[in-house]
Amino acid sequence: MPDWSYHAIFRPLLFRLPGRIARNWTLHAIGGLSRIPGGTFVIKTMGHMELSPVLEDQLAGVPIACPIGLSGSLDPHGRAHKALAQFGIGFIELGPVTVRAVHSDAPIVRIAEEEAIVYPDGYVNDGADAIVARLRKGTGHRLPHFVRLTPMPGSSPREALLQQQELLEKLAPYAAGFYIDGLAEGWPSEEALAYLGEVRQLGQAAAPGKPLLLYVPQQYPIGMLRELVDTAAEGCSGVVVGEAQREAGTDGMRVGGAGALAAQLERVQVLREALGEASTIVAAGGVHQPQDALELLAAGANSVQLHSGLVYAGPGLPKRINEAIIYDRIQHTEEQIPPSFWANWGWMNLLGIGMMVGGVLAWLIASTTVLLPYDETFLGVSRSVINRFNGHIIHFMSHDRITLAGTMISIGIFYSQLARHGLRSGLHWARTAVITSCAVGFSSFFLYLGYGYFDPLHATVAAILLPMLLLTMRGLKDYPSRKPPGLLNDAVWRRAQWGQCCFVVLGFGLAIGGLTISFVGITNVFVDTDLVYIGLTAEQLGAWNNQLIPLIAHDRAGFGGALFSLAVAITASALWGVGQGKSWLWWTFLWGGLPGFTAGLLIHFHIGYMDFIHLLPVYIAVMLYGIGLYLLYPYLVSSAGQYARVTRTNEQF
């Protein structure tokens, strides 16, 4: 469920449902997908979150792949942890965890205008025994777990201490570290401080070497926070600033909303000044956009955790934050010298140019003679003889060949652009897009042989272009992008989600079309509207010349394979490449789509093949293409001053 589908399709539907039902459906759906064979591959493919080594860090001595964690109360039953682990996070909080299960069926309330969520009970979890059983069975991912140990509601400090001892003994084998909770229970400060000190000693005995972090409620007063740090934090590896605001007079909690980020920033600043640089600070709330995470990290947090931000900003938030952190860390480092033209990317650029030249030549031939000499030799008849038999046959063949020519030009534009702007800069997604598309395209050559027709020109072109692909694959390396990422969930970004959705749907639609055309080309060859246009049945065509259908099948299968190859390039670029300020990608979509659509529409108008049902997929594709370009333009091309990192936090802290 990437952002483009979440904001364009799923969020409008989910937000019409009660909060608890929407959460359960979402977690069951993505969790179920991750548990079927190939499910995690689908999730990774849709998001393409490749964690860069630049993001690697430590959380209180525990190695993590990136400084982004997942809040435990977002998925308290762990239904979707395997799926969520693919989103680009570095660790998962388990918690709150109590000795016995705490359940609640009361409504979960969304306050959309404030981007807040109100849970009726902040203690909900399956209980220690059930959580241990789940961890023992295996979670399906390798991310470290930090367990938040929480007393049962209403416990006294002495009861809570016994409970914490039980929790530590049961969970120590499975936890990378612990969050020590309990300050929200309303105990007198002296008793609370004594409790924390004793829990710390229990933790050091039950889980030696594993970090213990003090969990501080978000509403904890600043004055008391300084006192707490001076006393209770000694011997702990760090502090976690809690994500929730306790609802007055209840066990409920409010996550996100107005003031959440400001509260986090204020407390992180105080803690960093008091603790110095050696201690770990986790900001567990308030992050709804990449800018929020950067501000918290600049204020002194070592990592952030996500909860309400995933609900309101979408599942792509971790990836966007990671991109922002990468840029923040490398922008002042020495830039990697791009490879020379002949090292690798230049060969793909030449392959793209070759596709464009070949497409132009194919268009000229298809719009004039249509048939090449070896085509006539294969048929045993000339073009004039075919026209005397049926005037629509040559037009129909021209229609297949011109659409193939336009598709070849479009593919060439995409390859050339992806090489110049993607491979040259070491963008992993661009390499994946190009190589996958090329693999599909070259493999489709064998479809030409389905009816026994060998096309020497296509074979020659493939033989020339294939070495260029092989030379492209030499020494390709991945580098982090040095383009400033988008940091805000503003109107331009939200609009772009709809534009991205249009192009992803367009890409998948073209892929289905290409596969369908290829399948028809190697089986029935014609659809009903084709035969209506020609005015003959397939049997009549075969009876007149038994070589005619194999030649037409060759054209159809070849066009289907080329269309599928183009669809892969479009889909991959739309899925993975869309980012603020990437104007080259917008121009690639524009110029890369024009030849294919122009060829497909003009040739149908020219030969009079205007069946509405036959052309309906083309009309829909053109509509998606135009709307997608319109919606993406402000995000990809019009920078509108959104690149620059907001400096307010740096100036303040």
C-alpha cells in the first residue's frame, strides 16, 4: 500500500470506516500479504525501499539499519510486523507489555483535522505469555525489538516491581533492549524514583549487557523532567520521550495532534542538554512528515518512532524520512565522480538512441511500403497482389507496424533518460527499471518465432543492441541521491500522489495490454474487431495464403512484447522515481509517451479502424497520461521553494 495508492484509493475508503475496523482491516490485509509466498517481495517491489549504508547507526549500542522505529501501540498484536518491517524502519517497539492481557473493544477515534488518534485504553496488549509465544515462533523479520515494560493499570509501586521482574525474566531472551515504563501511573515522585532505580537493577541482573531506556510520558512536566534526569536516569542507556498524551480521567491516550511535535522538541532539547552526547534519546511521537524527523534529530534525538504519521501521511513516510536523512548526512561530503560515458551508462544511452533510430526507420517503412522485400518473399506475393485481394490487409499490417514503431521510439526515450539521469548517478531504482525492461524486451524477440516466421531485420537489430546491454551492466554501483528531497506533506505533494497513481495505473494497464496482445499474437492472432475491419475470417485469409497469418502474428507478438517492455519502464519509473524536483522524470513521461500514443491514435484514424471498443483502452490510457502529467507538474517541475530544509529548528537549538 504505497502512498500513491493509499492517498488516492485506500485512505478515502478507510477513513469512512470506524477507526478500529479500519485499523484491523489494514493490518490483516498487509499482514496476510506478507505471509503468503512472495508477499514480502511484492511489498518491497511496490515501495523499493533500499536502506543505504549511510543510514546505519546504533541505538544504545544496538546496531540498527536506520534511525526510524515503529511504535508498539500501532500494531499491539503484531499482526503486520513482518510487512511493516519492509517499509524502511530500523527497529520495532513491542509495547506496552503487561504481565496479563489488556483488551478493549471501545471505539478508536480519529481527529482528522488535527491528525490525531485517540485510543480508549493505552494499556492494550496480548500479555507477556502470548507475546513470548509469538516471539518464540518467529516474527518473519530480523529487526531488533525494544520492549516497553509497563505495570498493570492501578498497580502500586511494589506490585509493579514484581511485575517488571516477571516481564524481564520472560522477555530477556527476545529483546534487544528495554523501555522502563511507569511514570504515568500517578505515584508520588519519591516512590516513582525508587521504583525506577529498583527496576534498573532488576534489568541489569536479568538482561546483562542489554540497554535500559527510561520511558518518559509526553506530558511529563519539564521541571520534573530535569529532576528525573539528575536522579533516575543514572545507570540507564538513555531516555524515550513517549508518544501519547493521557486523556484526563481515563486510561485512554491521544497520539499525534496539535502540539505533539512541539512537546517532543522541547523535551528532546532539555534531555540532550542534561544528558550530554553519550546518552541515547528516542523521540517516540510527533513525526508526520520528513521535516518533523529532521527537526527532532537536529534537536538531539538519536532516533524517532512512527505511529500516527503512518496513518495520516501514509506508509511511504519511512522511506521519505530516510531519503531526507541521507541527504542531510551527505550534502556536505565530497560528491562521487560520475562514471565516464563508456564505463556503463553511456552504452544504455546508445541503446536508447538506437531504439529511437530504429523506431523512426520502422515508422517510415510502415507508412510507405509496409512490406520489406523479405516479407514479400516469405508470402510469395507482392503488395499489389494483396491489395487486389483485399485492400484492408496492408492497412491492418501498417497499423501493427506503426504502433510498434511508436512504441520503440518511446522505449528509446525512456532508456536514454534513465541512463543519463539514473544510471549515471548510481540510482538503484533506475538500474532495476532499465535492466528489467531490457530483459523483457529482448526475451520478447522469441515471440516472433511463434508462427515460424524469422525476421532477419529484427534479429540483426537485437544482435547489435544486446552487447550494449551487457556493456551497461559492467561495474554499476549504487550511490545515494544528492537531489534535495521533499520534506513536507503539503498540497503539492498530496496532488502528486494522484498523479503518481495515474501513471502507475497506466503502466500496469499497458503491461496487461502488452501481455494480451502477445498472447493473442501467438494464439488466435486476431480479435473479433480486427476481422470485422478486414472483412474476412481467419480461415479465408489462411486459405488465400497460408503464410499471411504467420506474418501478421509476428507483427502482433512483437508489438505486444515491446509494449510490455515499455510498460515495465513506465511502471518502475512511476513507482520508484517520483520525487520532488525531479523535472527530468516529468519530461521523460511527456516525451516518452507522445510517440506511442501518437502512433496508436493517428494510424487508426488514417486507416479508418475506428471501432470504439477496440480503441477504448487507448482513450483511457491517453486520459491517464494527460491527467498524470498535469497533476505531477508542480511537484516534479515547479520547485516552489520547497526543497530547502527549514532552518527554524537549527536556529532554535
